[in-house]
Amino acid sequence: MNLNFKNRIAFHYIVATGLIIALMFLAIFFVVKKTVYANLDKDLNYEIQKHTKEITISKDSIYFSNKKELEEREHVEVQVNPVFIQLSGKNGKLFDKSPNLKEKELVTSPNQKAGQHFNAFLSNEPIRQVQLPIIKKGNLEGYVLAAMSLEGSSRVIKNLGNTLLLLYPIVIIVLFLISSFLAGRSIAPIRSIISTTNNITRNNLNERVRLPQKKDE
């Protein structure tokens, strides 16, 4: 790379600074992403724990005993922060569900650990889901499932990622220009020394190098 001394100083500074900024941007992205998922998981835990206490097992059927809880706004509407609740048998058979699921069903995943949150899809729409086993007298009877839409959260995370990707080259360019300017000012005394020594010739021995104030050079 054919750069002058000033730009080499700026380039080396930018390489080091660029790595630090990249690590900072990655840290910001993953911290925000983790926080978004943590808030969703907290709400899901609250919902599933609340509805687990309202389950009734009658012969070969499992249903919610308190239907009024399922008539709350978040279980009826699908527009604003919907919370989907469902009861399924151990073989995946549907027993009961919240009204906002309509004709849709949450998919039971027996391989998931109890209380483990995971991403899934509901009619091609991303959701965050959790499930707990329903145990009666030591036997697995089915699962209670809770899910929330991931669309809004995914949009926030995607917008953040795009913003950071857009800002990164802008920040790097601005820093390069600033560091190049500062490097130019810092080596100005050296340039002055070089210029003066170039003017000293056999016929001009009276020319003197002016000592800088801080005497660094």
C-alpha cells in the first residue's frame, strides 16, 4: 500500500480502532438481542405458570377450567402482543386452546426440555414458544404450550443490525479523516526540519533548524 507517512499513521490507527468499534457494535447487538428474548421469555413464563394452575384432567380429556382467563384481550386478539395458549396430549392431540389461535395450532415438541424457550413458526409467522409437561400420578398426560409473536422483536433486532452495519463504514471514514488531519499536525515540525535541512547547502550555511517548543523532534 503506497501511502505517505501521515496516512500510514492514520491507517494503523484506524485498523486498531476499527477492530475495537466492531467488537463494541457486536456486543451492543447481542446484548440487545439477548435482552429482547429475555423479556419475551419472562412474559411466557408468567403466562404458562398462570395457566398451568387452571388445567383440569377428566378421563381422556384435558381442558382449561377457567375459560374467563382465555377471554382476556391478549388471548383473544392477534394484533397487539398476542399470547397463544394451548393444551395438547402426549401424542400431539389438540384438547384446548386460546381463541386467538382460531384454526391454527401450536406444534408440540417432545424433544424440548421442560421450560426451555425456543423459536418456532405458526403458519409461517415466527413465534417464541415454551411448553411444560402435564403430569398426573407420575404419568405424562400432555403438554401446556405458550407462545408469543416474534415479528415485532425480530424487526427491532433486524433494524438494529442494519443500523450498526450502516454506521460502521461511516464511523471508520470519519475517524480516518480526523486521524489523518491530526497526524498531519503532529508531524508538521518534522516536515519543517526536513524542509530547512534541504535548504542548507554549501552556499547557505547560515540556515538553521528552528528548535520546536516542546523539543520532541
